[in-house]
Amino acid sequence: MPHKDLADPVDAESSATIRARVETARTIQRKRLAPYGLHANAAMAARHIRKFCPVDEQGHKLLEMVTDKLGLSARSYSRILKVARTIADLAGEENIRQPHLAEAIQYRGLDRRPQ
């Protein structure tokens, strides 16, 4: 994060609010995945990703651009979709939208930076 974002005294969500959102997202995931013996989006296999991570046209365009530019592996592509599914769950949204994908892609970029 840029220093100005860390130092900015803007009111942030309280820990209690964040915890409630996370618990709600976990409940959504458990309900969605329980019939498959799974408990979290991270555990989804390719068949679950196809079923539970549909992407709209804007999302497809973004993924295509990123895949072509970064040369994503199938594993990286799947991980982005799983993270985007979780971001959508945290936002209380049923469908993955382009902003969820963009955020997931951004997190992947942070993972790859040299230490």
C-alpha cells in the first residue's frame, strides 16, 4: 500500500464489522459447498470452479487480457477465480463481477513481488 493510504486518518471498518462479514462469507461458502464435501472456496476443484465461478463478459475480457499478458498457468487462473469468488462472497454478491476479478488479480501480483 502507498504510505499515504496507511497514514490517512480515514475511518476504517471496525474489527467487529469485518469479522461479521467474514463469518457471513464462510457460512455462504459452507452452504454452497457442503453437498460436495467441501467447506471453503480454496478447496474447489476445476468442476466446482466451473459451476460456482461463472464470469460475465467483462470478466472474461479481463481474464483473457491478463492471461495473454502474464501467461497465466491453469493453476494461477483457477486460483484467481477462487479468490474472486471469495471476494464476491465477502461483498455479499451472488455473482463474480469484473471488480472482484480485478482485486483477485491484484492480490496475485502482490504475491509475486520479490521480497
